[in-house]
Amino acid sequence: MRNNGWMTFAAVLTITIALFLASLFWLLLKNIDANAVEVEDNVRVVAYLDYSVASGQRDEIRQQLEWIDGVAAVEFVSKEEGILDLQKRYHAEDLVETLGGVNPLPDLFSITARSTDDVAGIAAAAAEVKGVAEVKYGADTVEKLFALTDTLRKLGLAIMGLLAVAGVTLIAMATRLTIQTRKKEIMIMKWVGATNSFIRWPFFLEGLLLGLAGAAIALTLVLTLYSGAADYISASLPFVKVLTLAEIWRPAASFTLASGLTLGAVGSSIPLTRFLDV
Amino acid sequence: MLIQTINIGKVYKNGIIALSDINLSVDYGEFVFLTGASGAGKSTLIRLLFREEMPTAGQILIGGRSVLRLSTPEIVRLRRNTGVVFQDFRLMEKGTVFDNVSFALKAVERSWSEIKRRVPAVLERVGLAGREQDNVMHLSGGEQQRVAVARAIINNPLILFADEPTGDLDPRTSEELIKLFLDINSEGTTIIMATHDKIIVDKLNKRVLALSNGRLISDAVGGWNL
């Protein structure tokens, strides 16, 4: 490794960049999955009332909603309560003024289902009730989230794949250079009857160390970045679930270090198979 | 019979015919010279016998077994029963005498205690007792070749191949080295030595296989036969 300084540096740098990006994508996908699961687990269906519904009609609408199969509870939320809730969540006391002095929110009924299996059926039935303008529930959001996750996953895999190929190639070149530098020792080992594994293992170990070094640097950088970003996002977007560093660092470390070792092993195995055989 | 070759030939990719129709046999404990001018095929023959290269024709038997059909573990076992000494010594220049000789034991995964015991013993045998810590580049040519011999014999090989071992040495040093080889041979190691040193061949009454242009032209005891 000492003898091929620049090649070693380039290999470690490429692995670091590849795994840094890979870990970032992985963390992003984990957070999106966590939000999707939370939304999916939410058994709430929201039925927004038509603006023209009078207060006297609300009881009838409530009764019809309560009669739907699978409904556990129905709660009325007035538009005044709704705007207050939003002001509190986003720390925006002057929200109504910002919206031109008019509260745009409709009255709504918050419907709690007995189980997530009932949610879709309740939503469909609630949409049929006269006076209900729109129905929203978690699955709609979940489908969009999963579509986003899928797109990000494919994009991430493509980028990671390219960087992994680059990293593996550089490790292979670094290992090959080391083999060339130690050609005399290798020939002597062959003459005296060393086995293939005895000749190969130092080079294989070197590849693993290169991969591990890149992974360790990438992991340090990504967790430092994540820690700051997670705090910022949690403060700015309180309705978004952000996995804490304590929750995520162990699986992130496993993913990054395992990937680094794999890239190192694959990278060093290529020249070993081609150039080292008794 | 320890070594047998049957019609072996070697043609390189560039079309050069290095060896052609070589038939020979060497018995256990023999000391055999391979003679011939440069390019006669001596080194090629040794590389084939040592299984460093494969012949393009014919068969090679060592201990009754074909070396052309050996599995990887069997090749390893063959190499552990043979030793090789080269004209240019081929030592690890940055190492000491101990580093170079012990390397042969480390490569076959001997224990550290065994290495510490055997290295000094073999150095004494080749006349380099007490020189373990000397850097090999500080030794004379003859001493470096002795280190190479020590490395070659430390695993007690059945066969010792020597490819022009005195090629880079002065006559007096060459003679001393040949005495070492004779000594090793007297203990039962079969020796096949490629050389174009006529003086040495004439002096010793040993079997001589003479090569010319890749062919075996003579197989007789005593004297330079070209």
C-alpha cells in the first residue's frame, strides 16, 4: 500500500465518495419508509364538508358516517379549530392575515377506523355521504410516497452502481500494482511451494482495508451531516418524521461498512484470480 | 527412476523452437550436468522440469507421476520437494540473510520456533554461520549464491535444480560453490545443474547431458561433450 501511494489514495477516495452517496440515499430511503409506515398505520380518515353545509345538517352527516362499517369514532373539527391547529403546528400566529383575512379551511369530520383494513372501505363510503366534499386518508399519501421511494431507489442504485464500479476498478488497479511491485517475492513463494491462499491473502487483506478505510471515512462524514440535517428538518417540518441519530447510526454503520468490505473484497479478487496462480 | 522425459518439446508463441524431442532419465541421487551454448535450451528444460512452464509436446514424469496433470495442491507438493538456484541469485535485496532464507520456511507455513532452529543450521551447512543479520547486498557474489542455495535446500528437497549457478562468479568462488553442491549431493539430493562452464564439467567425472539447438545430442559420463 505504501509503494503505490497515489493509487491507494485514489482508490480510498473513490470508495469514500461512492459510499458517502450510497449512505445518504440509504438514509433518505429509510426516513421515507418510516414516514410511509407511520402514515399507513394511521387509521384516520378525514371527510371535508362542503362549504354550503349548514350547522343543522352536521348531526345527520355524523350519524351516517357513524353507521359505516368499521368506524370506531367520528369527531367534528370546525374550521376555526382547524386554523388554530395549523397556526400552532407551523408557529404562524398571523396565518389568517397571511391568507388575506379569510379562513380557507372547511369544517371536517375526523373518522377513526377500527383497523387499517377498514380505512379504504370507510373512505369510499364516506365519499358517498351527501354534504361530504372530499375524503382523504393515509393510503393516498402512502402510494405517492412509495412511488417517490421507488424512483429514488432506482436513481440511487444507478449512481451507486457506477461509483461502485469505479471504486472496484481502482482497488483492482491498486492491488495489481502491489502484485507487480512484489513480483520477486511472489515468484520465490511459488518456487518454494507456497499455496495459492498463502500468496493471495495479503493482497486480499489489503483490498479489504482499502474498502474499510473508505467506508469509515464515508460513515463519519454522512453521520455528521445527518445529525445536523435531522435537527434542522425536525425543527422546520414538525409533521415529518425524522429518524434520530440514535435510531439510525447502527444500521447505517452496518450498511456502509459491509458495503466497503464487499467492494474491497471484489476489487482485490479480480487481479488475484488473473495474475496469481501457482 | 526419479525423472523421466518422453519426447518433450517446447515451442514459444513467437514460433521459436526451444526444445525438440528430448528423452532423458535421471535416477535418485544422481548429479547431472546440462551443458550447451547460450540458447541451447538448458534453462527452458529446467523450467519444464520444475513445472514453471508446460511443454508443448511430450511427457514429464517425476517419481513416476506425470507433472503435466497435477492439481494445484500436487504442484505445491512438487515444488516443496524441489529447490531452485539461479545465476542471478534472485534474493530479496532489502532483506537480511535470515529474512531471505527463512522466507522459504514462512511460505510453507512453518512455525517460528522451527524457523529459528533451522535457519542457523542451514547457514552453517553452506558456510555462512553467524551471518544471519547481514544485509544480502553487503555480501560478495559467492556469499549471495550461498544464501540462495541455503534457501533452496532448507526444505530438504529431493531434487535441486541449478541454472548456471556459477555464471556470475569468479573461478575460485565457483569451485567452492561446486564443492557445496557435491556435498549436498552426497547426502542424497539429486542435482541437475545447467552450466556452460567447461572447466568445472571437465574436472568432475559426472554425467553430462549436452544440448544444442534444443536437441539432446549427447548423454555420457565425464567431460564436455559438445
